[in-house]
Amino acid sequence: MSTRTLFDLEGLAHAIELSDVDYHAALYAEAAELKTVDADQPTARPAVYRGKRAIKIWLDQVSATWVDHKVVSLAATGDEVTLTEECRSREGVRVTYTYAAAVSRGQMKSCTVTRRLLNPVIRPTTSAEQPVGSMPVTDTTPRVHRPTMSDS
């Protein structure tokens, strides 16, 4: 006789939209693995989080309450769950997270989250905001040479 525990799909959607990290993390198995992929940088190595505690730390980072989180698609088939979340910051930055998870006994045991930036925001950076080791911002302001008396 098989015992099957249902996964709380609606609870997951509510936890995401309400930034309820505790409930969201509770839906992962203790030994779960979460892999994040950046669709905008396909050659970058995915980040991997192993165990519920590490996954909760990642969820704390991406579940900012100053960002609007909206689940736009949600599906479960057999032992798999898929979900797409759209996020919008106060500054208008829009990102999607697409989750594909394997579920066992009512909890996610593995999950791949693909992140895609929907509207890249480019803003000038000052040298103070420049990350250490990055290329300096090039000043492209045209320079006009004005002859002075010493040029004669």
C-alpha cells in the first residue's frame, strides 16, 4: 500500500507572494538541493544550495518585502511542481523566477530556479559604487581643445 502526501501548491504560491520565507522553506525536505540558473548569463555556473537551512538563507535574500512578488503560473503533475513568479521592484526592475521541482512525501527534494531579467536597467555608476576589481567607468564626454595664448 502506497502512502502519498500531497504537496501544498497553493501554500507555496501564497508564501512567495507574501514573502513568507518560513513557510516557503518548510516546503523543502531537510536534504533538499536548490540550484539557481541565470538565464541572462548562460555560461555562468549555477549556484547550488544544499539543505533546508542553506535554501532558507537564499530565500531570505530573494524574498524582499520591498519587491512585489506575483505567481503567474502554477502546475503540479505527478511528482513535479512548476511555478513562475514575476517580481517588480520600486525602481521598476522586473525579474522572473521559474521553479521546476521534484516532490516526494509532500516536500520539494530538488529544485531548479531559473532567473531572467525582463527589463535591464542601466544607470551610470560613480567610482564610489564601482565594485573592487571592475573596469572603471569611462568618461565619454567630448573634449574640446580651446587654444590659449601659450599655444602660439
